[in-house]
Amino acid sequence: MQKLDLIATTTFGLEATVKRELERMGYAETRVSDGRVDFCGDISAIARANLWLRSSDRVLLRLGEFSATTFDELFEGTKALPWGDWITKDGKFTVTGKSVKSGLFSVPDCQAIVKKAVVEKLRQRHNVDWFDETGPEYKIQVALLKDVATLTIDTTGPGLHKRGYREHAGAAPLKETLAAALIELSFWKNSRILLDGVCGSGTIPIEAAMMARGIAPGLNRGFVSQDWPQIPEDVWKEERRRAYAAISYDTEPQIYGSDIDPAVIELAKANAAKAGVDDCITFEATPLAKLRLPGESGVAIFNPPYGDRMASAKEAAALYREMGALFGGNGAWSVYVITSDEDFERHYGARADKKRKLFNGMIKTDYYQFHGKKPHSGKKPIV
């Protein structure tokens, strides 16, 4: 079968997490760079990666990569690529772009050059002068980094964080992809208790429950490449069949979510029901100061309000102190907190064992990791 060059894009700081996901899916030949993981696979890899990747933003098909220091080089390099192998005679295609540390810094000009080159190539391939653009959608991206142009077609459509279960959310919700990554980095296993004491609309508990049950995150949504004739319908049907077969309905994880706002908890319950994991999670409306740990040991993952979501630094400090009081001196619990507040450790009352820099949207954050007693497997936490 033909091998395709694919790219799983991701938030900066989560590349290693996406790499591990791809390796678990059987794609061992990967290459990591900032914000992306390159891998190879056959045509089924497009369907499988879109259905199963939890922490990636989207999956791109790489058409080519070449040096481009002039507009002529960009045009000729783009025109030389096999666009006609993918974009149909009636295909609807648009071009987006970005440029970092490159001589060709005008993104609109680069997009126009690429569009012109693709049209020229498709005219030759399909022997037409006019494109109706009434067929499948193809979103082309030209990415210039240090004078190297990478040309891709998006296979995903709406980002992979769009799982389809979260119709309702509270203020500044955590993206599902980042929530999944936080769980992956916590070393949580479904044999352990998981607690989110500031759960909002329930993203972290729901993502954990989906992991525990083996539910593919993209199972209940569609992808733009499903309409491409190059990917047989049977490929999508087979990958979805395998995904349904992988679900472990008998798994009963111990997952708890709480929040001070009863209305938000009702949203969380509705989202969990739509995701098909409402029987896996115990939600309750409880202030953090009154929260009691649901077991002697476990993993706690918190995404507390910070930045524009918190009314004042005083409120944030009080919340962090409540976290410290809940877990202080309890070495049986592992605690993970993502926040942009650089004074978090001081208010929490302890120094983290590890910190990992992550981005929550455009907000620069730290993921504070307090490692409790290791599971009996003896494996070390992912750091």
C-alpha cells in the first residue's frame, strides 16, 4: 500500500504526548518538532489517527516540503506537487498560511502564490479552465519556517477537540485535547481514583472516563476527509467498527468531579451523558473548602480559575490554599494543577516535584506535579 506522509499537530509542550499516542497506535516511525509529530501510514492511517488521537489538534496530509526564498521558488515548488492526486475536478479548496523566520513574510502574498500554482496544476491534470468547487472540501496550508515551505491538506476539518459531547460549557472551558493530555501526563490508570475538585463543565472527568472505557474520542463526529473519493468508504467503516469493538463497557472507573456552582455541575452531568460515560462519574456541587477525599489514595487533576477567569488575585490565593489544605501531608495522593499563577506554589504551601510549561490557548501556564506514592507497577510518572 502507498505510504503517506502525515502530520499530527499539537499545542507546544505536548509533542511527546502525541508521539506516545501514535506509537501505541502502531506508528513507530515518528519525528518530533515544535508543534507537530510527523509519521507515516497507509490510507487507513488518516481515519485511525483522526478517530483515536486525544491530545492532537488535527491531522494533516503532507504533500511536500522544499526551500523557498523567492515567490518564483514557492510557485514552482508548489506546482510540482501532486495536487491532482487528491483534489478532485469539482473540489472546493482554500489556502491558509503562516510564516516564521522566513524571507517570504507576507502571508497573504504566499497564499495567493500557492493558490495560483495549485490552480495551474489542476488545470493541467483535469484539463479544465473553470472549477465549479461544488465537491469535497480541501483546506491547503502553506507553512514557511526558516525559508522551508511545507504544503499540507487538512484531513480533520473542525479541530480534534470537537468531540461532539460538549454542547454546553462554563466560562473559558478547557479544551478536550488539553484535558486529555493533562490526564496522560498524570500517569493515571483506571484502577486508581481520579478527582477533579474544580471540574466546571466536566471536561477532565469525562476525558478520563472515555480513556478508561477505551472510547475513541472522534467516534461520534465526522471529518472532512470522509468525503474524499481517495479514501474508500469501507476504510472509515472498518476503523469505526474496530473503535466500537474496543469499548470496554464493563469497566467501572472511580472518577469524581465537583464544583462550587450547582448549575455548572448540571452542565457536566449533561455532557457526561452525551459522551456515554455518565455512569462512570460521580458529580457533586461542593465548595473546595468542604470537599472530602473519596479514598485513601488517588490522582487529583485541577484546572482552577486563573487569568481572566478569576476576579482577583486574593480569590486565587484562597483557592490554592484550600487545595494545599486538602492534600497537605497526604503522600498517598498525586496532585496535578495547571495555572498561569507564578505564585501558586507559595499559596499551595509546597514546592512541586516537577513543572511543565504548557499553553492553554494563548495563556502560558505551568503544570505543577506533586507525585504521591507510586503505583505498585513501579512505573515512573511521565514528565
